[in-house]
Amino acid sequence: MDRFIRPKAAVVAESAMIPPENLIVPPPTRFTHELKVAQPYYYSKTRPRQAADGRFTAGTPVVLLTYEGGRMCRVADARGLSVETSYSGLRELSDDVP
């Protein structure tokens, strides 16, 4: 039998894991807003924001969880990901959607 060459095993960085406190189970199925433009999101407003934890694409439907005025708000997407993102990038969905 021929020899198999296996790749070296690598451990994914802890930063690649989604913190459990940022997951909503079950995920939402109804949405209040969508992203007008692609924009970054952050797991926590208390963590230093040197780099975004990820990016939403334009058109991503989300539920607005909290908004206390200011620049940022907390939303959840269809995966149940609960994160901070810019409020100005949201567009409210109309109520007449079936």
C-alpha cells in the first residue's frame, strides 16, 4: 500500500471560537432590521476594539436587541450570533412582511 502524507495538525486559535455568551439558542426566526452595508461586528463592547470579530454582509437580517442611543447597538442574526455593531448601518424592515 502506498504511503499517506498527512498534514500537520493545527489547533485553531481561541479567538476563532464564538464565546458561548454570544450565542442565542434557538436562533431568532423573525427579524426587525437588515444591514444596509457590509460592516464589522464585535462580541463585546467591553473588549478592546483593535480588530473586528467578524463582518456582516449587506442585506443580513438581524433582530435589534438593544439600542441605548449612540453609535453602537446589539443585534442577533439567523445563526443566533449576538453582537455589537453600528446602528447607522441598520435599516428597519417593514411590518407588512408575511
